[in-house]
Amino acid sequence: GQLPRADETVRIMRHALTVMEECLGPNHVDVANHALMPLAGLLGDGLGLWPEANDTYLKAVRVYSRTLGRDHETTRATKKLADAAHKKMLNFPTQPKTSRNAPPGSFVPSAP
């Protein structure tokens, strides 16, 4: 299947990130929890946009490092997600998910 209106979903999630950063500050843990992490997951696992997902995970790592500490389990787990996104980015630098490389059960965006 396909995620309906994926572009609109990403736009809304980026807008929510901007609003949260303006209201709470860019280094607030809730920005990472409720905006950066869901956006990174959608960009990577959902859309196969690994460079953008990697950048977003790394931003969350910076927030968690500042707020929770570098050794906190959430910081470490997010760093592992960033590392995984980076590896996928190297394997598929500009290749969004297609029916050939998407895992079973993941959505595949429609062709342009």
C-alpha cells in the first residue's frame, strides 16, 4: 500500500516542528520526542529519504545530549537510529523506497 498524501504529511510534521521549536525552544526534550523523532521515522522508514532522516535523527541526538546527557539511554538509542539511517543513506543515497527495495508491509510512495 501507499501512504496517502505523504508530501502533505511531511509538510504538516515540519510545520509542527517549527511551532514547537518557537514555543519551547529548539533544545527542548519535547521537540525531540514529539516532533523530530516522528519526522525522522517517517522520512527514513516511511519514505526512504535516508539523508533527511539521518539529519533529523542527529538533530534529536543533539537535543537529547543537551537535555538528558550523552550517556542517557534515549540519547544512545537515538544515536543508534542515526547510525542505522547513515548506513542506509550510504546504500541508497537518493533512492526512495520502491516496491523492489521496501520491506514487506511498508508503504511505497507513488512514482512522480
